[in-house]
Amino acid sequence: MVIQIVDEYKAGMRDGRCVYIMGEKVEEVTMHPMLGRAFETLKAGYKLCVSRDPAIRDLHVAQHPEAGESPSRFFITPRTTEDLALRP
């Protein structure tokens, strides 16, 4: 998974998908009272992963051992105790 810019991620959520939660059709996923909170949490994670400050970015991004990409540490299965300690 390649890290996307926050705006690209947000735009991707507005792709015409049909979402229902608790029987209610959700018109705007990123603004829904329940789903919007989850979106804001994900958005904050993406911002940390693309930080211009290497000290911050390196805490949240790691080289994937098989794919060779650099996704959020959240998406990499910990293989060592150090991996687990560094996981957000």
C-alpha cells in the first residue's frame, strides 16, 4: 500500500460509493457523525506518514519486508519485539 496524500485519500472517499450505517444512507462519508471520526483518525495517521520532519515520519513509516514499499507501520505485521514496540 503506497501512502497517499491526505487530500487524495479524502477525494477517494467521495467516489459515489453507497454506504449505510444503522439503516441510514450516508450522503457524505467524511462528514457523518460516526464515520467522520474514523476518517479524521485515518487522516491524522496519513499526515504523520507524510510529515516533512524525518523524526516524525520515521516513527510512522517502515520498509515493508516483502513488498519493498514504505507503508504505515500499522500495515506491517510485526515480526520482532522491536517491530511491535514501534507499531503505532
